Amino acid sequence: MKTAKEFDEAFDNGEDISEFVDWSASRRPNLEQKRVNLDLPIWMIERLDYEAKRLGVARQAIMKMFLAQHLEKAS
């Protein structure tokens, strides 16, 4: 068993720490997902699809990116 300091040092050094982690109990604070439904006009969907294709990402990714950028500016 490693101490917290040894664990942190191993992680910082890029060592494999997977044997010390219970992945079944892990979670990502503030990054949990929740599904929402959003109705948009067709012109918005077409513009989103255009931008997504231009950037080489999925529509959902471009929507998340736009929302995150807007929310960051609003903070």
C-alpha cells in the first residue's frame, strides 16, 4: 500500500497506478452527463451541421463547444 504522497509522486512520474485505483467507484465531479432534449429550427441545425463538418466533429460536440464558450463568457 502506498501513502498518499507516494501515490501522488507515482502519478506525477507517469507510473502505472491502476492497481491502486478502484475504477468501479470512480466518478468525474462536475462532468457527469445528463441528457436533455432541445428543439431547434431547421436553419440552426443546418448551420450547426455545416460548422461541425468544417471542424471535423459531431453535431453534439459543436453544440457543447458553443454552449461552453458562451457560458465561460457569461461568468
